[in-house]
Amino acid sequence: MTARAEHRFLTDFLTDSATGLVVPARQCPSPNQDARPPGCAPELIVIHGISLPPGEFGGPHIEDFFSNRLAADTHPYFAQIAGMEVSAHALIRRDGALVQFVPFGRRAWHAGASSWCGRERCNDFSVGIELEGADDVAYAECQYEVLAALIRSLRRAYPSLAGADILGHADIAPARKTDPGEAFDWRRLDALLGGDIS
């Protein structure tokens, strides 16, 4: 397999609307999920940024956090977040690796108190995608490529996402959140999606 062919494979995802799983993402199921309200389909894509500890990349801490396994005594910051029950549907690592925590048809606990266009509780009707990063650190090019490919796959699987808004966490919770931050290049994502950001 050539480098070009391998690169295409790594950014060509298939999301199964029946199971809510995406291939070839690595599965790391989170307990922090539940059913969406009856009749509520995903209609919004929310981009987050996360690093644990803050500003440090790599390691198992994000997955441990979303799986309720984060040891509070491992780092001083972890004592502040220990016991929180949060998740996201997926995480894109700095190297472009895709990890899925919650099936896309179910509700991940990623947005918290939030609203968009007069609708509260964005978790009910959104998909949450985390990028490993920080507000003031440039995201990796491969993260944009994987993010765009994942969004295309989700839009194929879920007609309700075909024309959905793509927002940052800060857009739906501006008093509390700043991610994905000023380092996130919305124009780059828009270009990869063919000028399709609503």
C-alpha cells in the first residue's frame, strides 16, 4: 500500500447509523451516556478541545477521564475534575488517531449547560467531537483531515446532520467555555468540507 493510499484509508470512515459506530475508530466505551429523548435526532456538531493535564498531550488521561478511571492523585489538576461524569462521542488525537466513546445515535455528556438558537440542553440533539489540543496551540493538520472525514461520514449516515451547524463548545456555552479556542482554524475545516460549514 502506498503512503498516499494509506493516507486515504485513514481518513475514509464508515458510520453505521444502526449501531452508531464508526469504522475504523478504536472503541473505548464510556459509561457517561444515555438515550436521546424520544424523536430527537442529532442536528448539531460541536467541536471541543481537551488536554489532560491542561497543555500536555499524549498519555491515557483523556480516555481515563471519559471512562471514570482518572486517578485524582496522579496530577494536582485531576483532583479538581475527579468524580465528574463526562464524555464525548469521539476524540481525535494529535496524530490523527480516532477514538470513539459513545455511539452517535446516543447522547454523550459533552456540552453541559448549553443552548443554541433558543434550544437548551444541546446534548439532546448534538454530536460532540473532541480534539486533543489547547485553545492557544495550533491543531495538527491531520486532526483537521480526520475531523472533516468524520463529519462527511456522519452526514452520510444521519440525514439530520446533512445541513447541520458546526460550532465550537464556546458557541453554545459562552459564559463557561472557550474551546476549541483561537488556535482552531475554522477556515481550514471549511475548505476541507468544500465550503460547507453552515
